[in-house]
Amino acid sequence: MDFDWMKIPYSLLTLFIVVNYGMILNAFIQKIGARVGRRHGIPIWQNYADLIKNYSIRSSITHGVMFYLGPVFRLSGGVGLLLFVPTIYGSYMFSNMSFAGDLILALYFVFFGTLGMALGAAESGHPHAAIGITRGLSQVTAAELPFALAVFAVALQYQTLSVTDIVAAQQGSFLNWTLFTNPLAVTAAMLSFLGSMMRPPFDVVLAPQEIPIGPPTEYHSSYLALMQTNRAIFPIAKIVIYMNLFFGGAASWPVFFLKVFCIYMISVLVGVVFPRFRVEQSIRWFLIWAVPVGILAVVLV
Amino acid sequence: MKPELEKRIVRTPDGQEFEVDPLRDYYCEAAPTVMPAAYGKIVEDLFNWARSQSLWILGFGTGCGAIEMRPLMTPRFDAYRYGVQWRPTPRQANLFIISGYLSTKTLKRAIRSYEQMQNPKYVVGLGSCTINGGMYWDSYNTIKCLDQYLPVDLYITGCMPRPEALLQGFEDLKKLIRAGKCEGANKYSENFDWYKANQKQVIHDWDMPDYNW
Ligand code: SF4
């Protein structure tokens, strides 16, 4: 088999850039949210301090093997998602491990982390974790449905399952973006995007004020730090997919940073304006508003 | 001892029988161990800086002083900009603020929450009630000197202290942490027997293991 070993350090470099960008972006987004509430919010380096602190905690306890694996699964979900889609289009260095059928794999990875988390949190035996998981899984499932439909629509439209080919088809002018060639699919996917970014109005699962913090109730020290690392990677990885599928991909890092920021801002804008939904409300919302748009998109293609 | 904590035989729907001993099965009883700073000076300094910059408070209000923490979360005082955040679960928190008088009933819960927190952990006593009993100095039902039950790193005086005083307290605590002087958890494990004896002196219905985490 012909494997290009140079890809490994390049992928690690991508990962490094994305982790740091994600950490700073998350803090920045939180600052924007705080400014809307007339606060100053956390300092921009706060996430680094939290992360180092959690790694530096001396004691940690475990509830069994799955408890260890939960955060590991979650992290590998985020990293896998990032590594199997081309981060920068047309660049040999940063196209990572993308291959012909990667779209399906990416869909799988989106769900993988949540599932691993569910197993791990269930092992912790904490009732709050169990409730949090039930709520989280039902909401994520409802939110993924329109996204999956949109992805099918896009795959049908371009007749390929390779993310690279889809990006290639959108080059040229921005009028070639899926956003303009297939607005229905993009609408459905963006509605689902709101649901999976863990920001209001769909953040009831992880909100500290709700059934205390949901799934990660029992997680602490390095386990929590792993999950925090994932919190930096996962949104970016997810946005990269959206960017590649719907917004023409990015051909260089500045364009990448800008597009990721803008796509993230969509969920932030919605988040600061609308109050939080309860789980059953948000599921109903997805089924009523997002899924029909997705079905329509598939049918029209 | 409460009946639900006693040893008993449980019968499952399909007829199996097994023994449940809640105190042993649901808690881990091993006493805490001293965990000294394990790395070299430079790494520990970095860690201490991170610990001081990320104080996660356990959201557990005991006396009247808890009311002073709410303005800290809102725009007026906004403690988040100093790296202070509130966590809903003791597993993730590293700062426990005893915000005022502790009745013996609450003390029991406070001890349990404290013991569930992970090793570098700090306790701040807020208000005169935690120092010498304050205006409850002759109450039959509250503890007078928090120091005897939990290792306190810092006291903030006043009845009740203003949020500004709390912010100043956080800054002082940060200085202590950066200097590596906040080893309350290790102090607790070193003098474990003394603390337990004191705790059991005031808590008469002791129905939990000696150490639960
Ligand atoms: S110090 Fe004063 S304000 Fe604080 S708990 Fe005691 S009586 Fe209440």
C-alpha cells in the first residue's frame, strides 16, 4: 500500500492550529455573549488556564473502563472529524487524510463522540448523568436528521461522496457555492447546525444551571481536560464540514479563519437573541421546521 | 443509622437474592492520602498560575453570605473577568466558599461536598460567622470556628462582606495559590483523625463513611 508518511506531521500541524484557534475562538465567542449581557466576560486566555489547571489536578477517581473511554471517544470523534476532511482546499499540506468516501465517515464521526460520551457517563452511575445523556441523545438525534438529509441532497447534486470533489465543484465565483445552487439543503443544514453547536437556544443539555451540567457531572481533572480539548476541536471540525459542503471551502488559512468565524457567528447571533428551549420543544422544533426543508431539498434535487 | 443505609438482602424480580451494604457499595471508604507537588519548580509554578487563574467555585450557599455571590455573576461586579466561575458539581470545582454560618446539619453536607472535590482544593470562609460564630456565637445549633472542621485557606471578614470584599478576597487567594501556600487538601489528609474527631463531636447522627469520594 502506498501511504504518504509526510501526511502525519502535516495533520498534526493542522490539529495544532485548529486546537489553538478553537480555544481562542471559544473564549472570544463567550466574550461576545458576555458583552451582549453587558458584562466583560472571561479573559481571552481563560480556556488555556482552565485546561492547564484541569491537567494539573493531582487526584482523580474512576468508575470503570468505560468511564476512561468516554472522553477518549469524544476526543477521537472530534479529531477524526477534522482529519478526514480537507481543511484547506487544494493544499497538499492541509488536505489531511481525505479520500473518496469521506462524507459518510464524517457523518459517522459527528455522532461518534456523543455515543462514547453516553457510554462513559452511564458508567459513572450518577443519576444526573443518566438524565443528561437521555436528553442529549434525543436532541442530537433530532438535530442530526436535517443535516443528514441535507448531506444526501448535496451528494446527489454533485454525484459524489468525496468532500474534496464537492469543494472542487464549488470553486470559481461564490455563486457556485451550494448556498446559492441549493439553498434548501443549506437552510436545513444550518437549522441543524444551530442544534449541534451547544449554544442557546439548544444548550439545555450542557447548561450548568440545568440538571447540573448533564452528562459530564462526574467528570473531573484530566477527563474533563480531554473533553475541554474536544470542545475546542469539535465545533471547528464541524464548521469545516459545513464550510466545505455549503460555503465553498477555504483555499488558505486566512479565508479559513474568516469563514469559520462567520459560520460560528450565525449560531451565536441566534443564541444571544433567543431563550433556551426545553428538550421536547427543541425536538418538536427540529421535526416541524428543519426536517421538511431537508426532505424538500432531497426531493427537488 | 437510617434504615435505608443498613445492610439488607435484596430480591430481584427473577428471584435472585443478593446482599446490599450501602455504606460499602455506594461509597469509597479509603482515607485521603497526602499528594505533594510532584513536578519541578517551573512546571509547578505554571500549574499554580493556572490554578489561580481558574477558580471554579462550588455553587453551594450556606448562610446569608450566599446572597453576596449572585451580584458577582451579573454585570455589576462580573467576577468572570478575574477567572472565577461557578460549577454545579463538586467534582469539577476547586474552591469551596462557606458563605456564612454553618448549622450542624449543613456541616454534614459541606463535609461530604468538600471530600468529593479533587486534590488541590481551597476553602474560603466568608463572614464573621465562620471565624468565631459571629452573631450566632451562642447558638446551640451552629459551629463557631470553621477551622476546626475543614482546612480554611482564607477568611473574609464582615457581616456580611460586600461583593468588593469578595473580589479582593479572590485576589488574595490567588496570591496565596501562586506562592504555593494553599495545600489545604494535604493538611486535611495529614490531620485527618483530628478533623474527623472534631466533626463527629458536633454531628451526632453520623450516618456516612468516614471519608466519601
Ligand atoms: S457573618 Fe453575618 S451575614 Fe454572614 S452568615 Fe453570619 S450573620 Fe449572616
